[in-house]
Amino acid sequence: MTNEQNCITVFYDGACPQCIRDRRFYERLAGQGGKQVKWLDITDQDELLKTLAIDPHKALTELHIRLANNTVLSELDAYIVLMKRIWLLKPVAYFISLPFIRPFIARIYHQKVARRLKSQRRGAFAKDTKDK
């Protein structure tokens, strides 16, 4: 495979300090392999996301990646692909992909994202706080 065939695009929330830290952590671990990962900040990119058939709210609440063949993966599927690219994280990718572990990890992930968005008064939580 050529480098271009291995490239992926990661859609991340650039307005989220934790997401930025996670990106930097990944880049450090990936080393040269990180050059095959393009990062796209989804902040104020709703129209672009829609043209890529990605729901902007889902993009805010779930990690999305686009593979070189334009297939879009989200949530744990996206994390698993990212982790498999780094030898140190391959065991973690395997662990979270186990059928009896996956639903538990997904639930924790969604709870964490919901708390983050609520504390930042963003997404669906922005409307809730404006109405009060």
C-alpha cells in the first residue's frame, strides 16, 4: 500500500481542550506514522460535515474518521482504527473491540462526552442553558 492509501482524516472538536490534548498524545505516540493522519477541526464546519454525510451533532458527540477509500467510521470503530496504527495501543484496540467489553466502553465514552459538552454549554446542552 502507498502512503496515500493509508491516509485517514480524523474529525475532531478543536474547541475541546481534552480533544486537543488527545490529538497531541496520539501524534507523539504515532511518530512518523502520524504523518498519515490528517486532522480536521469540526468547529463551525457543519456544512462541510453535511456534504460528507456526517451529522454535525454526531460529529460533536462521537469521534469520526474517513478512510482513504472515503468510508466514514465513528465512535469505537474509529478509535479502534486509530489505535491499531500504533503498536503500543494495539492491545487496547483489541480489548475495546471485544463484544462483551464494547457496550460498556461505549456507554462510558458517551457519558463522558455528554458531561464535557454540558460543562462547556455546547451542542444540545447550549439550548438547555439558554432557556433557563
